[in-house]
Amino acid sequence: MDEDYLVPLAKAYPPLRRAACERIIRKNARENAVIGLLPIPGADMPMMTANQARMVLHLAAAYGEELSFQRARELLGVLAAGFGLRALTRQVVKVVPVGGWAAGAAIGYAGTVAMGRSTMLYFERGGQKVGEKEMEEIRRRATEEAKGFVSRLRRR
């Protein structure tokens, strides 16, 4: 189902919100994993950031939150600092036993999943910050999912 349909569905039917938001997150995570495969150093970051900003805007809309692009950028900064991109990168590189091409894909996937899930919690709690222990669990799960995603990607 297209993201454009998931947002109004999630907004109109709160019992379906989490499932719809998970689909939005995974779609963006897959896109960022593919972007992470780009062989040009540094070319992936602007595209991944734009994709994550769009994801945050969609998640905000799904929760009925009005966010300007500027506010979404601020939220991205807070969330990125919150889930610790460096810590996530170290986890991914340790867990994903493959070459550099796969590390970029895994980091793109895991980083997007972690950001999406922390964004969901942020909105579910009315803008309250997600605790460090919860962030560790979000990172751990995102890393495991990235490992599975890259493993499936390698088999293709």
C-alpha cells in the first residue's frame, strides 16, 4: 500500500496507526538501504536525510501532528542525537558480517528504522523524550532487522 494511503488510514483509525506507521518506516528503511549501496562517498547522506525528513512528516501526519519542514528538521536533529548514530553504526558493523557495500545498506536501514520508531514513541507520548534504555532497545532491534534485511539482499 502506498504511503499516501497509509497516512490518512492511520490518522482516521487509531487502532491501525502503529501497523500503518511500521509500514511507512520499513518502506523508507528499504529505500535508505538501497541509497546506502551507492559507491560514491558522501552521496548517500543528503538523500537519506531527505528521505528521513519525509518519513518524519508522514509519521507526524499519521498522529495528527502539524509539522512544518523546519520543525521536522529540528525533530530529526533531536532524534538523531537521541538514538546515537555512532553507537548504532558500531552495532551494525559488528553484527553484519559482510563487506563495506553491505555496511552502508545496513546502516541506512537500521538508522531509518531507529529514527522512525523513536519518532512514533515521541508522538505517542505527546512530545516526551524517549529514555536511553528504550533507545538502546530500539537500536538493538533495528540492528537485528538490518542484519536480516542485508542477509535477504545478499541472496538476491
